[in-house]
Amino acid sequence: MIEYWNENWSTMLDDVQQHAIMVLSSLVIALIIAVVIILVFLRRKTWLDSLIYFFSLLYSIPSFAFFALLLPISGLGMKTAVIVLTIYSEYVLLRSFITGIRGVDPQLIEVGIGMGMTPRQVFRQIQLPLALPAIFSGIQVALASTMAMATIAATINAGGLGQLLFEGLQGQQVVPILWGTVLTMALTLICAGFVQLISWLLLHRWKGVLDK
């Protein structure tokens, strides 16, 4: 494995960079869409449940089939991969966001309304802080699943660490497969560590609210 690294380290680091860009771009876009959907449809339970059901149907589509369906529209490359990964992440994020927000004690919401808070203030100062653990749990799950799924994007020339895996499969070589697996796991752990740090900082900021 050391010899393979010495010969291919530059290409492998490029693969890591491509993989990180692909996954993090998808996750950020999915987060933005999830926040917008929550803000718009939070008071419309039927619409929100329908959107979750819709994304669950998209989530059930095999990734290879999804890539193939989008190829005539967005073509080969990272653009198609980001679209597919964003859609897969969206279902996980929406479910965790809704679970966290709906899990807030209704009495706390009533107290906030009784104190004269507007619905937006109740969401920002009560529901969102209390839902943070569930929200970040969903982000961690979406991150891990997207990291793994992004390896398949190599089949549509999107780059990433999947290239090492498919190189090993095509050439029947174990070493590229091992490096692809190790680097994917390492990248996942590093990104998960950053997410955990952000989660800790936000939870610490709203500690007074969460302890009530």
C-alpha cells in the first residue's frame, strides 16, 4: 500500500478533494432547501407530510437508475452527481428536522405564545434550539450516507474516491480498493468531526434554552 501511495499520492489527493466538494456541496444545498421548506410549510402539516412522502419515493430509486435518468438532462460529470446526492440527502434531513421540531413540548410553545412571541420568534427561540440534537443527528446520517453513495458517481465521470474503487475492481487489484475505502472513511470522520464541533458550539450557545 505504501508503494501505491508513493506512486499515486497526487492523483489520490485530487480524488479526495473532488469527493469532498461533491458531498459537501450536495449537503449544503440540501440543508438550504430543507430550511426553506420548513419555514414555508411548518404550519401546513399536510403539505409538509406530502413533501416528505415525495422525497421518500425519490430516495427509494436506486442510485444507478437515478444517475441514468438524469444523464440526458444534466450530462456526465459532477453536476449530475450533486443533483442526485442532494435529493437523497433531502429526505434524511427533512425527516430529522421535522422529528426534532415536532418533538418539542407543546407547553413550551404555548408559554412562548403567552409571552407575546410571534410564530417566527417561537420557531427561532424555542423550537429550533430544542430541535438541534435531532437536526444534527440527521446531518450526521446524511453526511455518512452521501459519502458512501458518492463513490458510485465515478461511473458517470464525476470523479471522487469511487475512481480508486472501480480501478481496483476493473484491474482486480486489492490495494486501490483498500485505499479508496480508507480515504472515504477518513474523509467521513473528518467531516463528521467538524459537524460535531458546530453542533457543540450551537448547543453551548443555546444551553440556557435547552436546560429549561
